[in-house]
Amino acid sequence: MPKSVVISIDAMGGDHAPAIVVDGVQILAKKAKNGSLKILLHGVASEIEPLLAKNPAAARISQVRHTDTFVAMTDKPSQAIRKARGSSMWNAIEAVKTGEAHACVSAGNTGALMVLSKVLLHMAPNAHRPVIAASWPTARGASVVLDCGANVECAASQLVEFAIMGEAFFSALHGTKKPSIGLLNIGTEDLKGNGIVREADALIRRADLGLNYQGYIEGDGISMGAVDVVVTDGFTGNVALKTAEGTAKLAAEFLRQSMKRSLLTMVGGLLSKSAFKELKSRMDPRKFNGGVFLGLGGVVVKSHGGTDGYGFSNALNVALNMARSDYAEHIAINLEELAKVTSKVEQEGVSQ
Amino acid sequence: MPKSVVISIDAMGGDHAPAIVVDGVQILAKKAKNGSLKILLHGVASEIEPLLAKNPAAARISQVRHTDTFVAMTDKPSQAIRKARGSSMWNAIEAVKTGEAHACVSAGNTGALMVLSKVLLHMAPNAHRPVIAASWPTARGASVVLDCGANVECAASQLVEFAIMGEAFFSALHGTKKPSIGLLNIGTEDLKGNGIVREADALIRRADLGLNYQGYIEGDGISMGAVDVVVTDGFTGNVALKTAEGTAKLAAEFLRQSMKRSLLTMVGGLLSKSAFKELKSRMDPRKFNGGVFLGLGGVVVKSHGGTDGYGFSNALNVALNMARSDYAEHIAINLEELAKVTSKVEQEGVSQ
């Protein structure tokens, strides 16, 4: 565990950058112990410095690394690569590559961040593709869902990789030694679901990786906290995550409308104000901001593009927890083990 | 539109059958005009008749069709078929086949109901596989999502079939002439999403079926009511539906917990009781009970297996609306048109 953590930020990424970036650093800086945290802010100095002047706690721990260029939110990954060298995003990732920083955070263009991270940091040994892992509020606290959008189609062995990476990620965030793992499927019986999910289930049982694997879970199990780590492909994971966000928004909207239906309910609403505040906070998406690209040769955290300073500070917190954990060592052993198993399975054929 | 609708029910299907079935019929019977509705109850007469004795409105419109055998909730479809002939589920569907009934409803084993419906009713002309369509509460009222679990993997042309069937289904339920249609994807930009979804998007635009097609929507768009009809494969649709159910449950649970945090909030909660009741009713899954198997040569409605009488009455309502609509004629024309387009595309290759 490094004594002092250095986080490298793409200060120009996000809908409201660099203001939300500096706000986020300010929130974290106020809580950080002296000398425990250092921030590198990559971006346009003339925009960042006036903000730091207004946020002295942030200014105290930050260094500005000026660059004029940045990747636009609307750039396609292919465009982004061509003009990326020297941009705020590129430089932020490069600081992790050179070892100057322990983790990188950006609220910028997801596709570009994914591609540049892979180009600069390469994959971790025995990992094949980056995967986006996100935290999810549940009845038991929080779970991790992966993949949330990086890999639209996944082979069975990839899903097993996700399980290994998700376990290490959950441990890094929450300190749990053997988090429970489930495969997202459309039925808990053996016969349901698609071929790839069934193959992944067989592989994970056979691989004997010492995972706390609980078998299949269904969509309603995610929010119920049926398992700590939910494994699925990037298409399904992204749809599930956004569907849950939409449903939570709808419930909040219906609640607001219902509380306005009479004078009595309005008075009731006023008395219950603290309860609603607590409810809002428990389901606040900003609290769960910070998707991590797992499987790379370094830590990269993607913040939601439209978040505010509070949301960005939570993405920074995720980076901080990852930098302080033994995440990289944890997955290295299991991925090596998986590589042995998959090559053995490939030789023998996929018969169980 | 038939003057008097006949609905054929598998009275032994569901976790709490036949009690919930008779309760559901009773609720509907009280609202039905004299002579407008007739019910066939297939199942064990000695179990059903005492229930009818206690529910005179239901008894007035019901005929019991005795059979001793039924498909168990835990039977696999392959087992179910072997012993299905003469079962309550088989007989309920057969009444639609012979033309005695306009629609069939069952809260029984989904897989068995799907297989038996296909065996007995066959597919509608130019439809290839049955699909499960379900209603979904939204900020604008209700949307229809399909497929909710029948087809784990789907070709692009199947997704276009779903769009056509979903349009007709939404019209049957709500009377809307040109409901809006969206394809569920993980990004609204052209480049995102998987190959099949992109291919379906191209095909739907090219086919010129006169659909009110709005392009891609993301998961959060479902609950927001971005479109009337959400088209997706059965794996994604099932995960989305159950994820939303889980999230709504979690929000309700968090609300309950928060209202108990102090005396003040508890008093507030009491005053707001009517508001909470309204909220609960608006998101009540029983209200949206009744998934329809579309694409068959007859109407089959699947009720949730664990529902109660109120929930079952809503599934009956769906069957009633379908029976009274011109749904079958509506899809026939569009499916024929699609068949022409797909065969043309296949000849030319999938280049756009």
C-alpha cells in the first residue's frame, strides 16, 4: 500500500469540466490526511487555476499539468485516437503508465477513455479485454455489476474473467475476503438461459478458482443484494443498470406526485422531510459514481459525464480505494489459474 | 368484434390455483355486462365447484370442464408435453383451437404453456416464433416490452417481427393508432450496440412497414416512457423486467425504513397514507399482470404464477381486450409485408 497516493485526473473530461473536477478534489482534500493524497490536474491551466484559487484545500494538494488539447465528448473513439496524443485524457493516463500516479480518473468520453487506456496501459497478464465494473445500491448495502458496457458480446471464458476481476474489485472497495458471485441469467433452473451463460457456469465450477460462486441470479436479485458480484455481458449489464436508474427515477417522480394530492399529504410530506432526504441519499446515483475499467495494467476510473462535484468526489474515492488495495496482486494469481483451465478446456473440447 | 367473449382458463395453473382463478373471475364478473362474457374453467371439478359456490357472480358466467390431470409448475417443457394431453392446460388451449373460446389464460408453467400453445395453435402466417409481450408502468402511463423471455437469442428479422406484433398489441390494449416503437440498445448513437440490433434497425427502416419507429432507446427510457413499444431479445427483456421489479421493491423497502426513523416521520407517514397507497397502486406489479404470447394462431395470456385474484383478473382483462380487438388482422398485413422484405434482403445480402 503506497503511503501517499497520487491520482491523475483528466480535468477537461465531463459535461461541466473543469469546475466539477475541482469541486470534487476540494471535497476529498478536506477529508484527506496531510500528505496522504496528491492530485495531478491535466488540462487548460487558465481555466483550472482560477477555480483552484477559490478552493484552497484542493489547491494545496493539486499540481496543474497544462495542455491545450482535449478529447470532445462527441468524438468517436477512432477520431479521438488520431488527435489524442498530448490531450488531457492521454496525459492523465500516461502518468499511470510512467508510474508517477497510482490511478487515473476521467469524466470524459467513455469510448475514447477505453481505447486510450488499452493503448497506453495494455492488458494485465492473462486478461483479454477491459471491462467496466460499477457499484449498485442494494437491500444489503452495495453490489458490484460487471460488465456495464465495454464488451457487447462475451465468450464464456470472458465471463469467468469478469468473475475473478469482480471479486478482487469488490474486495478492494469493501474489504470482504470472499465476496459471493452470481451469473445473471433469466432463470435459476439449469435449463434456462443462453448457451454462453450455461458454458460460463460450467467453466467456473470446473475451474476450481476458490471463488464463492452462488450460481445463477435473476434481474430482481441485483437490487435485493442476492450476491456481492453480479457477472454479465456488457450489453445486458448496461441495459440492467440504466433500467434500474430509470425505475428509481420513476418511483421518485410518482412519490413526488402522490405527496401533492391533498393538503394532508403535503403536511405529512413536510413532517417526513428528513425521511425523504435519507431515501434520496440512499438511492443517489452520485453516491455510486465511478465505474472502473478492470483488466488493464493500471487503474482507470470513469466518472459519469454529467455528474457534479459530489459525484466526482465519489469517483475519486473509488480510485483511492483501488490504489490502496492489493487488487492487482489479487487478480494476477486467479487469472493465471484461469488461463491454465481454459487452455485445458480448449484442448479437451467444451464437453463438461 | 365478438358480441360475447368466451375465455378459456387453465384453472389449475399457478401457485395458489384454483382459488386465485375463481377470485379473478369473480372480480371481472361483477364488472361485466350481462351476457358479454363467458368463462370455461378447466380443472378438478371437486376443487373448483366449492369455490364457485362462494363466488356467485363468477358462478353465473362460468362452466366447469372437469379434468383430473394438470401440468406441474416444476415440470420441464419436455416432461409436460408427454403427459399434457387432456390436462387442464391442454384443454384450455384446445378450446381456442376449436373456436369455442376467443382467448386462453393460464398462470401455470411458462415453458409448458409456450410449447403446448405452439403445438396446438401453430404460428400465425409469416410469424416464426412466439414472443412474450408485457405491460410496463411508465411516466406517461404504460408501455409494452417484448420479448420478455421466450427467445433467448434473436435474429434481426425476428426483432422486426416483434416490432410489428408489439405495435398491434399496444393498439389492442390502448386503442392508439400508431404507437411509437424503439429498439433497446446500449447507446443512442449509430455506432453503439451489437450487430443484430444494428441490423434490425437497418431492416426496420428499409422495410417501410409504416411503423412509427423512433430508433434506439436505452434502458432508462423504458420507465420514462420514451416509446410505447420497446423491442428487444428475450434474454435482455427478461433481465430488464426483473431488474425493474427488484429496483421498485428496493425503493419501497428504503421508503418504509426511512419513514420509521423518528416519531416525526412516522406521524408524517400516517398523514401521507393515502399518498403512499396511490404510489403503491401506480407501481403495483399485479396491475400489469398478463404477458401475452404473440405470433400464435390464437390468443394465449400468461399470468404470473404467484399472483392473487386481483392480479389474475388483470390477466383476464388483457385476454378480454385482445379478444375484442382486431389484433390478428392488424399483424397479418404487416407480417406478410415483412416476409417479402426479408426474402428480398436475403437474396441481396444484408448490405444496406
